Amino acid sequence: MVPAATTVGGYLQSLPNDRRVAMARVCSMIRRSARGVRESMRFGLAFYELDGPLFAVESHEKSLVLYLAERDVVKDFKDKIKNIDIEHCRVEFPDLNCLSLDVVEKLVRASLVC
């Protein structure tokens, strides 16, 4: 189901509290780590771009998924991160209570360098 929200803030408000908090933390960290990034809603995802697509974040019922545009970054982190899907360039974080923001920040910074 694609959320009807047209802004990331609206999307966050439509989520249940536990998912809203986790998603807001990730979105905020992306904005801090990737200065100048443009944030929008596309295809039901919180979408971030800077001179082209960089990331997308999606909240599932029991997990949070970070999609990365740079396949090389995903390959570089394949041995360092559990739940990484190289084929689909995504990382799934199954436990919202133990969300690894440091891991997300490393992925974000590595993507910016590419």
C-alpha cells in the first residue's frame, strides 16, 4: 500500500508511534549527514537526492528498510552489516528498538563519497 502523504512529515505522522519515532530518527540523521539533500515522497518512500537519487527509506510493519542508489556502497558493506540485500541495494533493520544509526550514517557518508 502506497501512503497518500505528499511530504515526508505527513508520511511520518501517518505511521504508528513506534515506527514514526524510528523513521524520524533515520530521516533526521540523513538530513544531518548529507547536507543539502532534497527530501520528497516518491513511490510511497521517503526519498533523498543530491545531484541524483541517493537513498529511500520505507517503514514496514515490523522493520525499516533503507534503499541505496550506489551498488558499490552496498557491496562494500556486505560483510559488515547483517540483513543487507546486494541485489536490491537495500538494508533491512528488523528491530526498531535497536536501530543502528551509526550503521545508517556510515552508509549515508559512503554513498555521498561515491
